Amino acid sequence: MLKKTTVAISEVNRSHYSTNGRVLNNDQVVVEEPLQISLVWHQDDQELEEILTITMRTPGDDFNLATGLLQAEGIIRSATDIDSFELEKNQLQITLKSGLLPDLDTLNRRQISQSSCGICGKTSLSAIEINHPPAMPEVAHFLNPLMVQHLPQTLRQHQPLFEQCGGIHGAALFNKSGQLIHCAEDVGRHNALDKLLGHQLNQQKTPDGTEMILLSGRASFELVQKTVMAGYAVLMAVGAPSSLAIKAAQRFNLTLIGFVNNESMNVYTGEWRIKKAHHGE
């Protein structure tokens, strides 16, 4: 039973069972609500509007989420491609700048996406190629594995929602020295990354080829897609990558690292970005 709700956290009643018996107390859980994202644009002296997607997300940071999504889908390239936005309850309407026409026929985004899957069927490398991703910066031998292995702890320290109630994903951006640039949280993996990338785009930050994205869960194809479309060269995950994520990373020159912890990590693609001093014979 819900008792009290903030933007991102709800307080609920629960019955806790253990070897000591049953105790009725309170708990905090992450809020999950639908967000409808609609596009508005002008064509032939007409104002057109279409629903882009409905995603299940943790409320808050909705504009950054939508900005990151639009970038990942190839609809926008910069924050200046958005003329205005209007958020009312769980509906976000984004108006594109004059002259920008979305190619909605290529999106396949009209079905409801669940919080664990934002791609819903669009799982081919050609889906990325069609959107013409930016050229991947080629800066070699800057990644220090010993530094990378400490980043999950830093991510966890900057996840206030996870600290309060768990059950939420995190995505963080670090510079090559391991300093945190920004962190975002959401009940959905893809939403957390959209919020992170949207924040950077809205701040007009351009990737320099040495920043690193770290995910609190696994690395799926969709998360590689979003990273590639945003122009970042390194994607790391606490969990495992999928086979298609590895194929996409290879195709688009991304360094993909999985199972990052304080003792080790696995490099699946783009090992040439690792510092030479740490290469084995």
C-alpha cells in the first residue's frame, strides 16, 4: 500500500518475514510511471504532431531523457535542434526547430517500451548506420585499467536513489583521469543513459575521445547504439555485454568493457585504447 510519494521515491507499507517472525514496517521504492514523448514540427505551413514513444521511467530529468533519446534515434544532432518543450504531468511535447523534419518511418518507436527494453525489436547494425553516427574519436593508449576498476565504487557513491531504496540503474560519465563528470539514475537502463547523454548534449559538451561511460548493469546492443550515436568512444559496464553489443562495438570502433570491479575487467573490443604499459605479452 502506497503511503507517501515524492518525485522519484514512494513510501509503502510492507510485511517483513524473517526467522524472528513478522514485522509490519515502511519501505521506500523507486517510482515508475509512463512518459509520453511527442514531436511537433512544421512542414508546408502546417504544424504536425506525432507520438514518438511511451517509456516507463523514474520521473525527474525528463527533458534530458527525451533529448538523449532524440539524439540516439538520429532526430537531433545538437540541443539547438530543439525549439521548445512543454511538460504536463506525464506528457512531454518537444517542438523541433524550423526546417528540421523527422523521418518517423524509420523509427519503429510507436509501441510502449518496457523499462528493461527501450529498443523493442530494432536490433540490427543497419539501424545505427541509417542514422549516420558521428565519427568516433581515435585517441589511443589512454585507459588505465587500475583506475577503471575503481569507477564502480564512485558510481555507487553518486547514486542517491539507489542508496535510499535500491532497484534503480545508474549511468555515469568520467574523464580519462577517473573524475566524475555527471551521473544519472532511472528504473530503466536505457533511460538512465538517455538522461546522462541528454544532459551532456543540453550542456553543449562535445566528446573528446577520452571520456568513459559506466553502466551499473549489463551492456546491451541498445546501450551501445546510444553511446555510438552520442559520439563517445568507451562504454563500460559492471555486468556482461551481449553478443550483438560486441558486434556493434566492433563495427563502430567502440571500446567495450564488461564485468568491471575493483579487481578486474574484461575488454571485448577496442583494446588499443588501453595504455601500453598494461598490455600483457
